[in-house]
Amino acid sequence: MSKLELNSNIHNYEVAFCDSFNFLDDLMNIEKKVFVIDKNVYKLYKELFKNIRKDELFLFDAIEEKKTLKTVEKIYKFLATKDAKRNITLISIGGGITQDVTGFVASTLYRGIKWIFIPTTFLAQADSCIGSKTSLNFETYKNILGGFYPPNKIFIQPDFLDTLSKKDYYSGIGEVIKFALLKESYPKDFNSIVNMVEQVKRKNDRLVTIKKTMQVKKIYIDEDEFDTGKRNLFNYGHCFGHALENSSHYEIPHGIAVIIGMIYANIVALNRSLISKDIYKFLNKKLFLPNIPIKLNIKLFDEKILLESMKNDKKRVGKDLTIVIPTDDDIRAIKVDDLTFTEFSKSYNQLLKILKLK
Ligand SMILES: NC(=O)c1ccc[n+]([C@@H]2O[C@H](COP(=O)([O-])OP(=O)(O)OC[C@H]3O[C@@H](n4cnc5c(N)ncnc54)[C@H](O)[C@@H]3O)[C@@H](O)[C@H]2O)c1
């Protein structure tokens, strides 16, 4: 079992990369614990979880509509009834939604309890499990509540990914592409990113890709855990992507919305003559468009909702819109706060054409 140590201003933590499910047996030996598990994952892996006691188990629907304070309250109630208080360990198993909800609980209950996270989606294994963020949705606003609190330990077992639906698997690929494009070495070898993605689509090299993606993320979070500077650049693809999750009522999963968001960000950069037409076309043809595995329709792209959501983006600072865009052909990203509504609309219409929705 190999390991990755991570530093945090809150508490240092460790990722263990596993090639079997034996680590679950060790977790059973923890004396005071509760498991919070995504219902779908529990059903799929029932045999694996057969030794979990009913009174130590909380199952929940991992859907965006339930990434809310209401779900958090239900878990508080479940935990508050236990004899163990600050000495309880919360073990959560699922994807990014499970992580966000349980991370919020772990960070707030008794001002912080021990938390072990077992990510079961590609996105959660390669990206979200490190970096300390916990987020909840509030009304129609995505991820606006939350804080920073990493798990104490993370166990990555890539075999969990075998049961993911195609769209959820590709959602992870979206974030993997984003981190590869944000890697800080110039010039970028775009063909090697294309090859890496092709391998992962054939279920090869998943652990290698997860580790590589984490290494890129680690460089950014080591420097800016609390997202006040450099880490903002992770929002490449996210400014429009979050708006699209809203406008599609989460029919478009997070990482796929990020792929479309990167196409959108590149359109803005192209219109500002920041990137060349060649790179723009290459990325669309080789990295972005082939990795959108769902049928899109124009109803998911409501211009009014998209604009409203971008106006409500928590990173927005002025009268115009905020977006992370590439500044050159090596996709060095910057955050700009001057995307005008006219520019928004022009780029939106260009995007629809590229996606063949117009
Ligand atoms: N905290 C962070 O740093 C951070 C970073 C990126 C994204 N996020 C959040 O993560 C969420 C998306 O997370 P996600 O993509 O991991 O998906 P998810 O948690 O929404 O899960 C997607 C679907 O896959 C199912 N599932 C989970 N594991 C499975 C498995 N092994 N086999 C079969 N089905 C499985 C779930 O039940 C669900 O239906 C978003 O809410 C996003 O905002 C958080």
C-alpha cells in the first residue's frame, strides 16, 4: 500500500492507495464509530459492508438536492444520540456529495471530530478528497456554505470505479483533464494528456492518473489551502460549469459541466486573442468534445439562468462577471473580473454552435 502525506493548516493527513479491500477490516476495529454511506454504494457493495452494525450505519441519497443543511441536521441527530461525543470517528463512503456533506458534519459537530473518507467515484478519488473543502448548496446557490476541514485519513481503492455509470466516470475525467491542463510545466504536452485520458477510458492506468492528478493539486493547496490566490485557478471550467449545473438542474454532472465550462472559457480567451485558433481547435477536438458522453439539448442551456448563476458566483467582485480563462497557448490560467454581459452572451452563442445545439 503506497501513501501520500498532505500538509494542512487544520491537521495533516494521509492518503493510502489500496489494492484490496482489507483496509475495511481495520476500520471495523475502531471502537467508537459511525458510517455514513451513499445508498447506491451501499447497495452495490452490500457484501463488503456486511459487518457494519445497523446502529452504526446512516445511509443517504447522494444527490445535489440533498447536499443541504437539512441532510447535515439528520446526520447530527444520528450522531448526537451516540454515547461517544468528541471521541467518535465518522467514516464516510461515497463520492463528492457524500464527502461535502460529511466533511461539513465532521468539521462542525463538537467543533470537529475524527473523519475517515473512502471516495468511490473517479472525481472524488482523483480530485475532491484532498484540498480540505466542504461545501453545501443553499436554495439555488451551489456550494455557498462550507469551510475547510480535511479528513484525517483517505483510502483510495480504484476497483470502486468499476461500477460507476458512464456519465459519472467521465465526470471524473473532466477534472483530470482540468488538472493536467493546469500543470505548471511549460510547454504542455497536450498529446500526452490525450493519451492519458484514452488509457483511463479503457480502465487502464487509473491509479497512476489519480496519483498524477493529486500531485498537481497538492502543489496548489500546499501554497494556498484557503483559496485566497493561486488555488482560484482551479475554477478553470467551473465559473460557467457551476452555472450549467444549475441551468441543467444537475442533469449534467459536475465534471462534464466543467469540460463544457473549459470550452466556454477558451472561447472567451480566443475572442480576447489570448490563445491561438490552433490550440483552441485541438483542445475541443481531442480533449473536450470526445469526453462529453451525454446527449445535450438546448433546454439545459437556459441563457437567463446561466447569466443569473454567473452573477451569483461567490467569486464575483464587481459589476461584470468573473471567470478563469487561459492567457496563452500553454493554458496558463488567470482569473478575470471583467467579463461583460455582452461578451457572456456572444460566447454563449458560440458555445451552442460548437455543441451543435444551434
Ligand atoms: N469538496 C471539494 O473539494 C469538491 C471538489 C469537486 C467537486 N465537489 C463536489 O462533488 C460533487 C460531485 O461528486 P461526484 O462526481 O463524486 O459524484 P456524486 O457523489 O454526486 O456521485 C455521483 C453518482 O455516483 C454514484 N456512485 C458513487 N460511487 C459509486 C460507485 N462506486 N459505483 C456506482 N455508483 C456510484 C452516486 O450514488 C451518485 O449517483 C459535486 O457536488 C461537487 O460540487 C467537491
